[in-house]
Amino acid sequence: MTDPATLRHTRFANVFGLGDAAGTTNAKTAAAVRLQAPVVVKGLLASIDGRTSDAAYDGYGSCPLITSYGKVVLAEFIYGGKVTPSFPFDPRVPRTSAWLLKTKFLPFMYWNLMLRGNEFDIKHRERPLAAVS
Ligand SMILES: Cc1cc2nc3c(=O)[nH]c(=O)nc-3n(C[C@H](O)[C@H](O)[C@H](O)COP(=O)(O)OP(=O)(O)OC[C@H]3O[C@@H](n4cnc5c(N)ncnc54)[C@H](O)[C@@H]3O)c2cc1C
């Protein structure tokens, strides 16, 4: 059982968890692991130095849902199921731009940025969505 923000084990202070096996309530996605990893690294390094880390994970997860060939719904949310779209569009609408993000940009980002230790993120802001009639 890990603390949802620090990802530190709630009983064993020198144990951290991340990814699909972490006992947190976020959606289990690679997008989550990407943001959890720096929190765990900072927590581990602080723990080794006898300090506490202020790094925190907000539960972000992202699921690119393929709705048809060439269209994707990009579902992004944080803890509590709060919807936090990165782009100023209605995230419920299947889009070609989200398809291109998933099929072109995300693989590029994975191989060329993430695996080389580069970090960047778009701030996670909750956006309440109007009811669909
Ligand atoms: C079909 C599918 C599609 C997905 N699509 C997306 C997506 O579009 N976007 C997204 O963000 N996420 C997606 N995900 C989720 C994403 O793949 C996972 O959340 C992510 O891989 C979890 O990473 P992890 O390191 O925690 O676990 P894993 O990637 O599962 O890594 C665990 C590793 O541990 C190894 N292992 C297991 N047991 C042992 C053992 N006893 N000894 C040694 N090694 C062991 C396994 O072989 C594996 O390599 C998808 C998942 C699936 C199944």
C-alpha cells in the first residue's frame, strides 16, 4: 500500500511503488508511470539522504481510446476521476489530431524524450464538462 501522492509505502518508509503494481487508485497507464517515476526517484534520493521529498503525484493518467481508424478519444484524468484535458477541445469527441498524437507523437516522445530522461508536462487542470444532451 503506497501513499497516493508520495508513492511511499505507508508502513515501510524505504519502499516505494509505481506502475501497474502500485496500490494506488489511478488508471494504470504508461502515462501514469511517466509521471510517477520522477516522484519515486526524488523520494528515494531524499530518503537515502534522510530528508523528505515534496514531490507529489496527482493521479494523472491518459488513455488514448481508438474509436475508429484515424480517430481517437484522448481521456485524461487525475485522482477522483477529475477530467484534465491537455488541449482546449471537448475531450469526448473522437479526433484525428488525437490519432496523430497517439500514432506519431507519443512513440517519438517515448523513444526520443522519455527514455533519454527528458521530462515535460502540460499542467493538469480540471475542466468540468457540460452535460451532453
Ligand atoms: C493492450 C494494452 C494497451 C495499452 N495502451 C496504453 C496506452 O495507449 N497508453 C498508456 O499510457 N498505457 C497503455 N497501457 C497500459 C501500460 O502498458 C501499462 O500501464 C504500463 O506498461 C505499466 O508499466 P509497468 O512498468 O508498471 O508494468 P509492465 O509494463 O507490465 O512491466 C512489468 C515487467 O515486469 C516483468 N515481470 C513480471 N513478473 C516478473 C518477475 N517475477 N520477475 C521479473 N520480471 C517480472 C514483466 O515481464 C514486465 O516486463 C496499455 C496496456 C495494455 C495491456
